[in-house]
Amino acid sequence: MPLPDPDIAFKLARGVSRAFEQLGYGTLTEVPLGSGRRADVMAINDKGETVIVEIKSCLIDFRTDGKWHEYRDWCDLFYFAVATDFPRNLIPNECGLILADAYWAEIVREAVAHPLHASRRRAQLIRFGMIASQRLRRTSDDEL
């Protein structure tokens, strides 16, 4: 059974980000949450709706992850993203399912909506904007 591969996870996150951007969302990867956890991909649209996508690079990665339930408190919609050869029947029905590769992703099962409380939504939007701003500044610093 293959072990988790960070390169595969990076590629899946790239495909997921590209797909959500086409759906009108801004995306960030590796987003720290107020709980101390870190979302693999976070996407926010112009209405402030927040999506968290948990990337699973292999079966072991999925089976050893007991923390995914904690992400629901930080988003309106929660998805798992996996490669096309992942056994889809293992993904819980209440979670959305995305099939992805390095270039694209497709939502094959919609997530059940759990709307965020207004104060948490506001905090998420501010956190998202601050992280994006800091990353952009670091990128420009690296170019000097």
C-alpha cells in the first residue's frame, strides 16, 4: 500500500485550486485555521461562502486522518479531493467528493451545506485576506 506522497498532494491541491477559481472562488493552500489545524485548500467566493478541501493522496493518508471532522466548524462546505483511482466509496456521504489531478478537478458529489455563523464568516474572510496579502508580499520580496 503506497505511503502519502507530498508531491501528489501538491498536484491535487493545484488541480482543485484551478477548478475552484473557474467557479468564481479565490483560493489559498495550507491555510491555518483558528483551531490550530491547517486546511489543505480554502476557497472563498464573492458572497463570502467558504469551502475547505481536504486532500487525500492515498488510502493510508485517508485511513490515518481522524481530524477531518474538525474542519466543518470553519467552512460552509467541506470536500475531500482524491485521485481518480482512489476508492470513492470510502468517502463519507455527508462530505463532498472531488476527483482531481495536477491540472483540473471535478466535483462528483456536492457537499452538505453547514452555513457558518456570521462572526466566524467575518473572521475567516479577514484571515483569508491577511494570509493572501502576506504571501503576495513575500513573493515580491523573493524577487529582489
